[in-house]
Amino acid sequence: MKLRKQLLASLLCLSLVGAVGCTQKDSSDSSNSNKQEQKAADEVAGVSLKNPIKVDKEAKTVTILSRVNGKYFTEPTRHASVFKEGSNGEKSIFTAYADHVAFHKGLVEIGAKAGENMTPDNATKTKVEGSTIKAEVTWDGADKAYDINEVVKDSNNTKIDFKFGGNLERAKEKNTGCLTCLDSCPVGIISNAAYTYGSVENTKEVGFTGNDKILPEDGTYVAVVYTLQD
């Protein structure tokens, strides 16, 4: 009888230990799940709301957290990416969470050379110069990092050719927040050497829209990765 009681006590103890173990595991799994959900909400390719810009000198990349602006799936714009608190903050296909000053600094840190050839006086006759910058866009669930020419449509099917124009002092003065413009620009940090200033809004030579067949829905966080090509 005594042996039977001891056996029952041992089984009860093992049962309790197992239950505690399961509870701890369930709690751990729940905690890990919550962490994953938090990461998915605002972190993409190493950038997040807390750290919206990442500079990798070895890879020669500057990565910026941004958000898709679905308005420009159908309306044309000359702005690829603008800082959300700039005066043009709602006028771009990608709304950036890092500002123009940080972006300029990051490009200099990876070795990009500014062309500094654009002025308000020559803008309509001159195309931006400077180091060539490749731009790619990715997001959680994306099949790959998409080249800017895959996610931004040029109505003439001309390839976007981003150059590091520079323009830091003018960018700070105007505070438009423009990181990347889709025609040559005396204010944007980088812009598209394929067209002169005014080609979208003035002469209407070209229109640019986001490619809704590839890009995720309006409001989705994306990472725009800029890579020095020179």
C-alpha cells in the first residue's frame, strides 16, 4: 500500500512538472510570436521607424525606410521619394522616414561624388551629373529587391538614371524633403538624368507612376536601397 502511494505521488509530481514546462513553452512561443509581429509591422531590410536609415560603407549602400503612397499608382508625379516632414512630403511614390540631410550624408559616407551642376537658372537646360546611384525597393514578402525601373513606370519607357546631384544647401533652404526626383533637379539629393527639370509638370514630356502590379498596397512599409555604382 505504501509503495502504491509513493508511485501515485511520483506520477502526480511528473504531471505537474510537465504542465509547468508546457506553460513556459507556450509563454515563450507567444513572446516570440509577438516579437515577430512587431518586427513585421515596421522593420524591413534592417531599417525601421526607430532606425529609418542604414549606411553600409562596405556594401556601398544607403537603405531608407519608406511607405508606399498609392495615390501615385494612377496620378503622375515627378517625385520618387520625399521625406515625410518636407513640404513635398505627400507628393512622392515612396514617403521616406529619413530626411534629405541624412540621405546626403549617407551617400557621401559610401563614397558618392556630388555633381553640383544644377541651379535654378540652368535647370530646364541641364541634366544632373554626379555618381550613378542604383535604387532598389523591397518589403516583407517581396520575391526580391526590385529595380526602380520595375516599380516606377516611365510613360516613355525610358530607363531611370539616378545621379547624385548634391544640392545640400539648397535642399536645407527649401526644405522640400526631396530625396529622389524623377527629372533633373536643383534641389533633390539625387535625380534622374534622363530628363531636364520641368519635363513632368511643365512640358509634360513624361509621366511617372508606381507600378501597382508589383508594388504592395498603399501604406505598406518598404525599404529603398541605394547602391553606389561608380
